[in-house]
Amino acid sequence: MTYNILFILTDQERYFAPESLPSNYSLSGRERLRNEGISFTKMMGLKPKITAKICKGNESGYVAECVEIAVVTQGNTLDEVVNHLKEAVSLHLEGEDPREFGLVEKPILSILSLQTPN
């Protein structure tokens, strides 16, 4: 699975003088996207990311758990648990419609590492 990078889209044209824009910029950014079939209403209410929390395991290693989907995995090191997490999320969503989970088509994976006091 390929993960998206979160972009914030704005109509940047308003920051430039009209004569400095290329001739094919006759439409606003929102209108150009709409003409390409991208609808903002399709994504309303859908979450753009999957949040995963990583904490130390009870006995050893680390445990990762996703908030939005039913994925839990573990690993001996942080690198290992992150790799397991990516693979588990990918397998969980494989062949599924992410909208069924309340997610956009290609959600990003946001990982939080929770430290426990010693």
C-alpha cells in the first residue's frame, strides 16, 4: 500500500498578479480540481489519517495499536514494531474500501510514541 502525504490545498492564484499567471490558469484551483473529477464533498466526514499509538509492552518490546481500525501488532524494537504496523495496516485495508472504515481512499499513517514513566 502506498501512503499519501498530507497537502493543504489553497487557491494560490490570489497571491499573484493576474498577468504573472500562466494563460491556462483561468480557473480557480477548486474549479480545476472539480473539472478533473475530484469532489470535496466525497471526502467530507472521512478521516485523512490512521492514528497508531506505540507504547512499551508489559514484559518486553513495544506494542502498536491503531485508533480508527482494528490493528494491533508488536515488535522487539521501535523499528520492528513500525515495520510490522505498516504491514498490518496494509494487509487490513487490502481489497477493502477505506470509506467503510470512515477513511479517505489513501489515508496517511500517523504514529505516536507514548513514553511511560520509569
